[in-house]
Amino acid sequence: MTIAENIRSIQKAIVETAVKHHRDPNTIQLVAVSKRHPMSAINEAIAADFFLFGENYMQEASEKIKMAPDKSSFHFIGHIQSNKAKTAAELFSMVETVDRYKLAKALNKHLHLLDKQLDILIQVNIGNDPNKSGVTPGMTQGLLKQIKDLTHLRPLGLMTIPPLTKDKEESATHFRNLRLLSIDLAQQGLFANKDKVELSMGMSHDFRVAIREGATIVRIGTAIFGARPATHPNLSSI
Ligand SMILES: *Cc1c(COP(=O)(O)O)cnc(C)c1O
């Protein structure tokens, strides 16, 4: 299967899953996670009229974004060090992984200098997994309250990576908990858009159950681009 075929088949699966669970397929965005894949993989997707990508590593991402056509856009979905906030503020259409005030403040400072607004999500460690980044569910409200004063950030919702499990219903519980948390926070007016809160949850192996539980953004890598190379691409050679 080609990348173009994989994208069509995932898009079809998203529509079918949404319809099955009485959801509007147009409320679900697909982010193609291109991390560690070469620029040629992104170009193949673009040639098939697909334009939204997710990247995890700042250096790799910035090289790719500089080569990518203007009509493409990129979400940052990896861990960000605060000293990379300037690059993140410049290059991404959304940063999905804001998990601390220091980072939010650094992003806001650079966005102010760029005279720009940035869509962000708060990364929540919904399973309280000691090995995962993200703010704990209990601290999410406090972080969003602090972010309210950062006028260049538009907090649109929550993102999570649940603990790895083969049990789909266990993942479903985490996804449901993220949605319940988002409803509570939306009622407190803590998101930029009260009536449309984004929930970024679900990857190649669990996007169907995530859609069932309310995902509005699914981040899919392997099912589109195949297995990831072990190392970053040498971008200067392509
Ligand atoms: C790598 C990654 C994905 C994609 O995972 P696949 O299993 O390849 O679909 C999604 N989200 C995040 C945060 C990732 O790091």
C-alpha cells in the first residue's frame, strides 16, 4: 500500500467509525504523524492532497517545515524544552503538548514578539503514568487558569497519550476521563472556544475507540507511513 492509499483508508475508517457512533465525521481531524520519516514521505502525502502533519522533534521538524510548501501545516506533539519555544512559536499551527506554565510563558513571550496567536492543547497525563509527560488531571484546571493571562495563546482543548495497553476498553476509560475533564473545564470557561473543545486522542492502534469516546483530533503515524526508522532522517541529503 502506498502512503496515499493508507491516507484514504484511514480517512474512510474515521468516517465509518464516526457514523457508527453517531458523530459528525467533519468534527474529526486527522494529523499524519511523520516523525523520523523522510521529507519524501511528507511530499507523497501532499501530492495526495493531504496537508496536516505531526512532528515530535524540534530540530527535525524545523528542517522539514522549511522545505514544506506553504499550504501544509504542522502540529507539535512531542516534549518541548522551554528554550525551544521560539522555534515552536514560529513554525507550528498548533502545539499539542503544553504541560507547564514556564513553557506557556515562553511561548507567549515569543508570540508577542511575532505578533501572532497560537492554538495550543494541554497535554494531560490522564493515567497518572509516572513515565509519561503531561500535567496530572488534578493540576489541569490550575494550569489553564494561569494561561488565561497569556493573551497570545488560544487553549482549544486537551491532548493525551494513555498508558500502553492491549485492552481497548482500558484505553476507552482513559479517553472518556479526558472528555469528562474537558467538559468540566469548558463549563468553567477555561478554553478559548467554549462550544468546541478539541480532544486530541487516539493513534494507529486505538483511534477507533478514541473516536467513539469523543476524539476531535487523531494522531496517526504507523498506519499511514509504515514502521518508523530508528533514527532521524538525514534531511540535508534529500
Ligand atoms: C508517534 C506518535 C503518534 C503516532 O503513533 P502511531 O502509533 O505510529 O500511530 C501519535 N502521537 C504521539 C504523541 C506520538 O509521539
